[in-house]
Amino acid sequence: MSSAAICPKKFSTSFVISQRRRILHILSRCKEGVPAHMELNEGYVMQSSNNAQVKFYTGENIPLELHKVRVVQKLHLRPIQRRYDALEEAGYNTFLLNTKDVFLDMLTDSGVNAMSDNQVASMMVADDAYAGSQSFDKMKAAVEAVFGKRLILPVHQGRAAENIIARTFIKPGDVIPMNYHFTTTKAHFELNGGTLCEIYTPEAFVIHSDFPFKGNLDIGKLEAVIQQYGTERVPFIRLEASTNLIGGQPFSIANMYEVRKIADKYGIMMLLDASLLGENAWMIKQREPEFKNKSIKEILATMSGLCELVISPAAKSVRRAAAVSAPMSRHCLKK
């Protein structure tokens, strides 16, 4: 950002350059953790590194992202007729479109984010040994630190983890209660003979509502489903954090505790789909008074600790995925 973008009037080139240098200097100090607010000329304000802002001449605070993007990838903007033809050739199936015909790809948020300099640097020193890889040990330690799970199975993508879980635990005729489905989850569970039973709360589809946890699972309906089909036909209870297809709505930890009580009562596993776990944890911190003063790490540990199984499609952030199971001491894993 140039200082000219925040100046209320035209200045000489030398003044603009000096202001740029001043802003860059303050940005670097913020990045180093210099506390308190900092004043710029003409009343422009730069806040601490955790919430860096400059004040526009109108009085509006403009947030700053303290990083820069240094990799450029070429895009293609095809003529409109070619785009029509491409859609027809693909049978209007977006999964069959070629990227050379796509200008702005909004098909998924998985694995499409920019990598940080630290991530790229880590790739250069990764241990790709066929066995005994140090990189695996690092990943295992990180997963255990975040999720508290000791048994880890890395897979290439979250949907692969879903397939493994489905083939391992679901048999024809089974019913899987959940707060809401995701497309690939539905496909894998049904391909293996299961039926989805979505038992979301009544508030889930109320658009004009300030209900804080629309991703909650309806406890009364959950117990009714188990009693109707029997425990032998319910391999696990699935909670998606947060519910992607209904606007990323979160569930509360209080709701998780209630689900856990029902699961323990009937001897059923709980599966946590951690696709958007960070967002769910953040909204718990913001909206659930009991966890207001808890760290995100503590919230994540609590959520994971309530479930035997965790599917974590980490392609949302670090381009890997893993199916994670709880310690073997849990009775449900003896199936």
C-alpha cells in the first residue's frame, strides 16, 4: 500500500516517498511486537501487530494484513463463447471443467490457499524416506499436540479418510445420525450401505435469527433414532464442525457433552469431522461463556477429547489430510 492511498490531498513525490518509508518502518515495528498505538502524520493511526490499522482521512480505520504475496500464477480469461462451449463439453459438470477454461475457480477451498514462506521452506528440508521418515514423526507430534490422538493414518485428502471410515465401520442397513451432511460424506456412507439421518435443531434453517449454535444436534431426536433402529445399526454419531452446507454454522461444546452422554449410554462412537474446526472453535470462544477465557488450543483439545474418531482434512490449510483415531483403550474401538 502506498501512502498516497491514505492522503487527503496531493503531496510532492519526496513527501510521498518519506511517508511510505515511515509506514513501512511502523509496519516492521508492529511485526516485531512493539506495543501501544502509534501516531502518523495528519492523525493516521497504526495499532499493534495483532490488529494493525491505518486511519483514513475520512476517519475510517483500514485493517492491514501483515504479510505479502510473492508468487504469481497466470490466469486465463477465455472468450465468452469458449466458456459456453467448455460448459457444454463438460456436461455442465464443474468437476469436468479444465482449469485452462476457468478464470476464477470457486469450486472448493481445499488446497487452493497460498502457502507461507515457512511452509515452502519446510518442503525443501522434508524427509521423504520410504520408511522411518522424520517428517512423519513431526506430523505425528503435531497431530497429537492439537488433537491428543496417538493413532494416526495419513491420507491424501479428507474424502479418502471418509471412505476408510465408511468401509471400516458402516455395513448395509446402518443409520448414521449427524447434524448435517457434506456431499462426499453422503456419497461414501451411502456407497457402503449406510443411510444418513440428519437431526439438526429447529433453528438450523431460520435465516433471520441470532441463535448462536445452529449446527447443534437435536438430542431428543438423536435418542429417538437410536431407539428406533437399535444400537447395532448405529456405528457412530457424526458431528461436522462447522456445518459447511448450511452456512458453516457451529455447534457448542455444551451440545457435544449432551451427545457424549447419549453415546455413552448406548455404547456408540462419536466421529468429529474437523473440516472447519478452527472456525467452530473460534465461534465457541466468542459465543459460549464457559469458554470465553479459554485458548483455541484448549477448545480444540476439549472437542477432540469428546470423540473417538476425528477426520481432519488439513488441505484447508496445509495440504494434507488425516483420519485420526482415539487411543485403543476406548471401548468402542474394539469393534
